[in-house]
Amino acid sequence: MTYFIPSDIKESAIRLDNDINGNPRYYFPRYVWPKMDDKTRRSAGLSMYRGKHRGAGYVMKSYNLLSDIEYALYAILNKN
């Protein structure tokens, strides 16, 4: 079993420009998150990165990054 540590995921985060509403956004490479389907990804608060500059990955809006990463991991690993 692979263990995902929130602090390691936080270190891989890259700050992006704010969204149109001023919310901070972060990019994560796809390999730092466990495999998941679209429904699980959305329930964890992640969206697909659609830009071409950084490659395949996910985007998360967050004011408290570590707490939101912990919530996302809980939602992904405890899905029904």
C-alpha cells in the first residue's frame, strides 16, 4: 500500500494566478495523488489542469493548503 503524506503533497504544490474571484489556486502534478475517477476527484475539491505549460495535473483552490490536502486525501482514500 502506498501512503500519501499531506506535507509531501504540499511541497510539490506550485502557486498559480488567482481565479477570477480572487481565490488562490495551486497546481499539483498528477503523480502525487492516488489514482481516482472523475466523481472522486470532484468530491475531493480537485479540478483538471487544462494548461499546457506544466503538464498533466490537478488544480485546487485553497486558503489553507495543508488542511484542504488532508480533506482531499480523506475523500479519495475513503470513497465508497
